[in-house]
Amino acid sequence: MEHFREWKHIFKLDPNKEISDDALEKICESGTDAVMIGGTDGVTEEKVVNLMARVRRYSVSCVLEISDMDAVAPGFDLYFIPSVLNSKRKKWLVDAHVEAVKKYGPLINWDEIVMEGYCILNPESKAAALTEAAADLSLDDLLAYAQVAEKMFHFPVFYLEYSGTYGDPETVAKVKSALSDTVLFYGGGIRTPEQAEAMARHADCIVVGNSLYTDLENALKTVKAAKGAK
Ligand code: 1GP
């Protein structure tokens, strides 16, 4: 098992977006703890395998975040599986998982599986639309979700997913204080080292995605900022 509990920083690459070899080299050699491959739409097995093969030229940990059970390939270090706790549809909480186990169960190496209890908090995001997430959660709701994730479901990861928008560091701090064992991932809208540091002060690990495609130089600076955050 990889030491994901120690990670401070992840770059998330979308298999449905183009990335040049030059940019990919900078990302993989940035010092990030892992490159996570994952996206919401247009994710196919072919695109996943192609991107994994390109990341595998480098020594960085390469993990898959599964959004479609038919776009899964062997060869990743770990497989992160979201369960969207605030989805209004059971499919995204557990039904897709049941289907996947029925179809692929004997092929699964359970030691490589990491469950993520997700709360999707940007109502404008593709992920919120797809999963029909009740994204307008109060702080009380969020704190309860965090405790349900840890104390009831024993998820190893609780993921605050603001995808595409920058959240409130104070909220992240409060959620962190509600967790003792489950690690807290924060992702959404991080474009600058200052934003990275502000979130990494509270979250165990920050996830930087979109800004890799819009402002690579600043995105790369988030690694050092996250690792130096106190
Ligand atoms: C998306 O949490 C990640 O799943 C990162 O969000 O793309 O907004 O950086 P951004």
C-alpha cells in the first residue's frame, strides 16, 4: 500500500484533456506526492491507459480515481473510489460500486483500493450536475458528513470537492477538526501558491487540477507551497 496518508499534494490530470509532453514532464517531476488520473466526462479506458503510460515514464506515484467502471485499467499504484455522500442518487453512493464488484470482483486487489467519502460543494460543477449532489450544505451538515464518513463508514479519505471554485479555508479548518483518523483531501480552484498554502494548512492533502491546463507555472508552485504550509 502506498503511503497516501502522508501525502500533502496531488496533481489531478483529466484524461479527456490534452497535455503536452513538456508539461507532463514538469508535472511528474514537480515533487508532488502523486499524479491522480480522473475526470467527470469523456473518460474512456483508452484515454486512461494512454495517459497512465505517459506518466509511467516518471517515478512519481500514479493513481486512478474511478468515475466509470468501464474506464479502469490495471497498472496503477492505487485506485481511489469516490462515494458521493451528498448525492441524491444512490447510484453514486453505492449502486455503481455494487455493479462494479459484480462485474470485476475477482480481478480486484483490495489492498490497492482506497475509498473516498466525497462531499461535492460547488453546485455549478460538472460533478455536482452528474451526481445530483445537494451542494448547498451548511457547516453543521458538513461536520456531520465528515463524522459519518469517519465514525460510521470508516472511509480512509474524506474529500471536500469544490471542483472549479475556491472554497473557504475556515470551513476546511473546521472539517479537519471534526476528523481524527480519516485523512482530509481538499480540491477546488487552487491556482496560486498562496491559495495552496491556505488550504494545506488545514487539509491533509490538497488536489490541484484545472489550473494545470490554464496556468501551469503557478500550478507547479503549489507543490512547494503545500509542503511548506504550517
Ligand atoms: C477536481 O478536486 C479537484 O476533482 C481539483 O479541482 O480542478 O478546481 O483544481 P480543480
